[in-house]
Amino acid sequence: MIDLDAAQGFMATHARLLDRRRFDVLLHGAGHDCARAALGAYRNPDGGYGWGLEPDLRDTTSQPGAALHAFGVFEDIAPSTSPRSAELCDWLASAALPDGGLPFAPPVRRRAGCAPFWANADPTVSSLQITAVVTAVAHRVAAHDPRVAEHPWLARSTAFCLAAIEALGDAPHALELAFALQFLDAVHDTRPEAGDLIARLGRHIPPTGSSTAGAASRTRCCARPTSPRRPTAPCGSCSRRRRSPRARAASSRGAAARRRLDRGLRELLARRGPRMARPMTVHAVWILRRDGIV
């Protein structure tokens, strides 16, 4: 049974204002202006977002990790749109490296409150992990926002992700694998190569849904919750009827892989604590709402 009262109590006790406003939009159908206004507090003049919008990255500088959360808000308010979404794409285009990918994190000004994996990131190397997850959510925003759909950054970032996924070796990083699957799910209906890539990546997911995030790390959850099963997503029933047997088989394998990944959510929340659990709770409710469960 889904205890929404407990979720609301958790958010009231622990959540920052932005996540409470997003929660209110998703669960109670509240107006979108307050969520947009709360997001605006994290925006920089360059069009990007910082100021701790990514909970583990407290620096003021605009960051791809913060862009992920900003796109999440733009998705929450659908079908409403905001001109800030295209401005965010402008910033992402300026932050992208020559190959079209995003660095995991540009240099921070102050390391206080920043997790080491953000503060120590190499700004000269494109990261499939961050590029894939940011681009995935951008595609979901693009479904209702033509300014994002038509932005040159999205096309360039999509091309980078597809090429990088194609080039993945036999032992991809767990989080890289998880976010690559989210990206492929988002582009499945517009990029014909996505189905085969989903099937290929699905073979790397162990039955437990957990994998090692790195050679020296302990086993950890592979991913946050993936996108809901929309009618046009790889596992939607309408989409199944329109596709060839090969495409349907590829989609089914990818869906099973993503379900195994999702089993690790509780483990991730237990390890990361309330600070990361706040936006993840919002995302979980987003999935339930889009699936028609709440």
C-alpha cells in the first residue's frame, strides 16, 4: 500500500521549499507559478542553475547537475512552459565540450558542502553519465515545449549520447549504465537505433538490480526511479502493437532491466539520507501520478 500521508509528513518535516512546491503540484494539482518562482531562486544570470539545487553540490556556480533538477521542474509543470527552459539550453550549449558532451562538473568556486565526486570532477572530459541523464529529462520536457525540442543543444547532446553508448565497453559504470537507459527510453520513439542499444545494455544488468559503481566501491543501487510507462514509451501497450517482433523483444528486455534497477531505490535512500531523499520522493510521486496510481 502506498502511504501518501507518510510521504507528505516526510516532505513537511524535511523538504526544502522547492521540493514542497513540486510535491504540491504533482499530488494536489497546485498552480505552477509557485514552483517556477521557487526554482528561480537557484538561477544564475548566465541561464544556468546552482546554489545547491543539486543537494550534494552547494556551490553557487551553474552546473549540469543542477540543470537536471531544473528540467525536472519544467517537466512537472507540463503542459505549461517557461522561457527559462530555452535559456537553460543556451547555458548547456555554452558548457558543452567540443564533442557535444557535458563535463561531469565545471570547476566550483567553493568546495564547502560539495561532495568530492562533484568538486574533484575533471572539467575537460565529457561525461556520458551526466550528459545522458540531463538530456533524457530535456527530451521529456521537449515533448511539450517546442523551444527545447528545437534547440541545437538538444540535437548535439543526443548525438553525443548515442555515439558514447554505442562505444561502451563490456563493463560500464553502474550509474553510467542506468542513466544511459533513461536516455534511450526518452528517445526511443524518435531514434530507431535506441531499441537495439536498450537490448544491448540490458544484458549488463544483474538479476539483483544492483551493481558496483566502481572498482573500489561497495555494491550500490544503479539508478533512481526511471520514467513511467507512457503509452509511447518502449513498453507502452500501444507502442508494442505498432512495432516489429524484434523491436518489441528489445523493448521488453530494456523494461525488465529498468525494473531491476528500480529495486535498489530503498537502498540508495537509506545510504544518502533525507537530503537526497527529498527530490527522490518528488520523483517517485511523479511516477505514480503519471502511471495513474495516485
